[in-house]
Amino acid sequence: MRLNTQTDPSVLVVEDEHSLGSVYRHWLSRECDVTVVDRGTDALDAVTDDTDVVFLDRRLPDLDGVTVLERIRERDIDVRVVMVTGVKPDVDVLDMGFDDYLCKPVSEAELRHCVRRMLARATFDEATREYYALCSRKAALESVASQNELADVHEYDQIEARIDELRAEIEDAVDSFESADFGAAFHTIAGTND
């Protein structure tokens, strides 16, 4: 699934429910090199520059998932981090550095599709990756709160403004592509060889 490489994507699953970690490994192991750990400290030991995607639970027995996420980001590792959790999103998700947020239970199709999305995002420039991460945070919050509830949330307004800025920046970049360049970029992202 990884674009332009011969090796399977490296996926780290951080899940303290052993049976669930085993299920995730089973679902993903046909196409990915999967490591499963059940503690936040073990996750920090396991994640490396070669890790492509981390599926991270928010509730862990030693370090919570938010702290693990913060420490991964402090290490400046270029890895996509997806929160997979039973914790319903709240305004706090707007400040978290995750790339996507999945609420349990998740299906095999959801998990596998998420890996593909995260691998594709890894090929994007920094502004586009930030745009999609912010859209994911905004969508996570909107899944549990109405527009009326969000009307007076300052952080939500800031995220919307930043998304608009990034959208304009991305549209300007796309407009500057010549059609041959755009086609080449599309085929690279889609994994085709035309």
C-alpha cells in the first residue's frame, strides 16, 4: 500500500485491550508490518522514523494517549497519528496534533481505508497535511456538537479560519500547476504509472 516503495507500511497499534489489538493486527497484517503495544511508554519506545501510521488509544494504563501524541510530536517524527478511541471528542481535540480521529467501534474496512488515507497524506506538502489534519479535528468535534453549540467556541473559530487560509494557499498552488505537472502529481498520489 505504501506509495513508491517495496516494503509494507509500518503500523504501530497502541491498544491496552489485548483482544482488540490482536483483531487490529489480524485486519492489517496482510498489507502492513504491524506492531501492537499496550502501554504508552512502550509506544514511545516502538515509534521510529520508519513508522508510517500510529493507531493510538486515548486511555492507556500508564501514559494517556494525548501525552503519547504530544511526545511523538515533540520528537519531530514524520508519522501520521490516528486516535482510535471510545472517548467522544470534545473541544480539546482542536488542540491535539492527531491526523485523524476514529471512534470505537471501528470496522476492518475503516481501519484499512484509514491506513491508505494516511499513507497518501504523507506524500502531501506540509500545508496540505495540516489542512487535512485540521479538517479531521473539526469533523470529529462536529460529529458530537451542533453548530449552535460551537457558535461561541473560540478555538473552533480559529480552526475554521486556519482551514480557510490553508484552502486558499492550496488552491493557489493547484492553480499554478501546469496540466502535465498536475497529472504527474495526481498519478503519484494515486499510485498509478501512466
